[in-house]
Amino acid sequence: MTNLLNKTILRTQQEGVTSFGIDLNGITFNLQYYLANNVTTISAGAKGWLRIPFDCVITGWELTADTSGSIVIDIWKDTYDNFPPTVADSITASAKPTLSSAQKASSDSIITWEPVLNAGDYLRFNVDSCSGISKINLVLKGYRGEYPSGGGTSGFPT
């Protein structure tokens, strides 16, 4: 589905297990990755990937689940030439998106991440562990465009 009026893009794989959407609101974006087993707890392992369509910088994440439980998701990034991303390509360091006996969590403190994504990069999502959750939605929040020269996020609107 593409809605050019509010710039929402949504793609879903046929089996309905994973999907992603990009909601563009000016320079900001929300990239959503949905993972569902629909029957039992989500198993550990690599679950899917998506291609990043524009240069951007991740500034935070949000997790929401169908029920209270625990999950740890690692995010791997690599170029098309080096596809597929592996655990050696993790961008999250020790600050992986995590739910701990909860139904929702978020963080805008990702200072240990490697947050810069280039158009054409691939992200792969790996479930490190999961307990009691059969559906999860991961949202990566950020800004479109290049990383500001000189580092930091001072070049981005607040």
C-alpha cells in the first residue's frame, strides 16, 4: 500500500509473518518491523531483512508486544555487496531493543549504537531470546538525510 498524501509506505510478506512500514513525516521517519508466530512463542534466530531506501540516522526504538513477556532483538546492518548481514554486523552493541516482563518499552538513548544507515544498506533482525511473546512490533525512529558533519546530532531538528 502506498499513500502519497501522508507518505505512508507499507509492505507485507505473503505469509504474514513479517512486515515493515515507513512513515515519512518531513525529515523524520518511523521504520516498523513486525514479527509474529501467531501460535507459539517467537523462536530465536534471524527473522528477516529489509533494504533501507534513503540515508538516515536512527535516534531511538520502541517495542510493543501482544502480551507481557520478554524479548531481545539484535539488529545487523551491511551493504548489498556484503549481504547477508551477520552478528558481526550488529549496530546495537550492548543496548539491544529489549522487553523484560513487559508489553512495551522504548529508548531514545542509543549512544553505543552505530546509527548511520545509507541508502541501499540492509538491516537483518535477529531474536536473541524470547519468552511468552508471539507477536512483536519494533519501531526504529530517526531522521532522514546524512549524518551531520562534526558528529553529534546538532544538525537535526529537535
